[in-house]
Amino acid sequence: MNIKNNIVMFDTSILSENLGDFIIMDAVTRQMSMAIHDKQMITMATHDYLSKRGRRQVKDAGYCLVGGTNLLNSNLLSRKQWKLRWSDLAFLNKAILVGVGWVDYENKPDRLSSMAWRRILHSDYIHSVRDEYTEDMLRSAGVTNVLNTACATMWGLTKDHCDAVPKLKSNTVVFTLTDYRMNREADKELISILLDNYENVYFWPQGARDLHYFQSLDVNFPSISVLPPSLYYFDEILDQQKNGVDYVGTRLHAGIRALQKKRRTIILGVDNRANEKAKSYNLTVIDRCNFDQLKEAITSPLEVKINLPLENISRFKNQFKV
């Protein structure tokens, strides 16, 4: 068998403490499996350095896909979202991004990082990024073969899909908090608003330290049910609530998972990822401290009108059919 029939998938969920990475990779794997039929995907971690065997697999693969999350940044020396050694650049030159994003709002990439991204990223394939900001940052680094496709988690949020999402609130809500974007007063107020508006309130800890943060708020919420920290249980409550369930929270990909399940969703923006998606795709995102707007969104009819870059998504996926 020709080894070039294999490709490498850099999987951001391996060794991740954030279940949002599993939501991302579930979508990336599904979408790319539909686009690429004749090649086996060999998974590698982005959260750990390549082994000798891993280097050999990368070298022998036809190309490497990189599952979308906030892997890119402006200074590779100070921030290693993707665990790479400088020596890896000697052979890692055929990576293809799939809905990847920039880690945060930053200055333009420095000269060394720009050179590294141009070396790492495949020069003959189009790269898929999750928002306009990431596209602009990559272009400033000299990577011009790039399209804004949105995150792969959103590619199924078509008009017909979104039209099936309930417009009116249910009696049940599941919410999330973010341990690395703490705002105790805002999060306490969020929980208070949810308790005032819903009969059944569930908390789902998406990140490894979210439950500890929730418990550290030092407020007695006896009526809140805490779900186990597993994507299985989050999916279960989204799937099995006969009378519907809303999602409200600061975890972006938990919100997108809820939309995938046709559940009414309000995301509270705490970083560039949610804010950029709101600007680019009309995702329902509210500033976490705008409590009046949150109350109105919960109690008023809410329409989901996602503006997907369908032509860009098709161009990206169709290139693998050649």
C-alpha cells in the first residue's frame, strides 16, 4: 500500500482538559471524512510534542489536517498553543488548517513567527479559518491561501436547520461558566437571572476547573443540578428533554453544540472567539455584563439566522476531490 494514501489529523482533543475540543474534533472529523473518502486519518496530538514515530508519520503522510481551535498566535516563542519544536519545522511543511482560529486579540505576528507559519502551512492547499480576524492575521504573516469558512462545528447550521430551533424559552436551561475568564459578580448575576426565569437549572462543567470555579462562588444554589463533566451527559440532556431545553453560558462550543441539537441558545461573550463569530455569522452573543439584554433575550422570541460563508466552505472541501 502506498503510504501517501494516509493523512495525519492533528487532533486538538487529545490530552485536552476542555470538552469543547471534543465538540470541535467531532465536527472536523465528520466533515473531513465526508470530503476525503480514500485516505485513512492517523491522529496526532497538538497538546503534546511529536514523538520520533509521530515525526515519521508526518513525514510520510500525503498532507496533515489541523483540527480547528485557537492554535495560531503572533509569537511562537512565548505562546505554544500547538506544541512544536523549532526542529519540527525541518519536515512539517504540509499542514492544512480546518476552521482554526487565533488565540486572542494580538499585535501582528512577529517576523520569526510569520516565517514559521509560512513554513508549516501547505503552500498548495487553501486553509480554512474560523473568522475574519484570523484570516487577516494569517495574511499579515504572508499566508494568503486562506479562506474564512467559520468553524467546522457551524457548517451544518443551515437555514433549514436553524428554522427548526424553538423561538420561545423552555422551562429548562443548562448553563456553563469559564474558569479562565472569571468574573464572579457577573457570573453570580447570570445564575440569579437563570433561577428567576427557569424552573429547572443545570450546570455543565465543560472545562477541567469549571466545577471548582462554580463551587468557589460561595453562593448556595440548592436547586441547581450539576451534570457530570462528560460530553455524553451534555448531549443526553440536550437530546432527552421532551419539553425542550435552552442553553445560556460563556462556553462558546457548548452553545454551538446546543444549536447542532436544535436548542435555543444564548452565548455570553468573554473573548475574541464568540465576539468574532457574532460579527461574522450573526451568532447570538451577548456581552456577559449586559444583564438587561440577557433578560430580554431569555424572555423574548429569539430567531436564529446564521450567515454561513457557504461558497468558501464548498471551495475548501472541494479541493480534496481533485
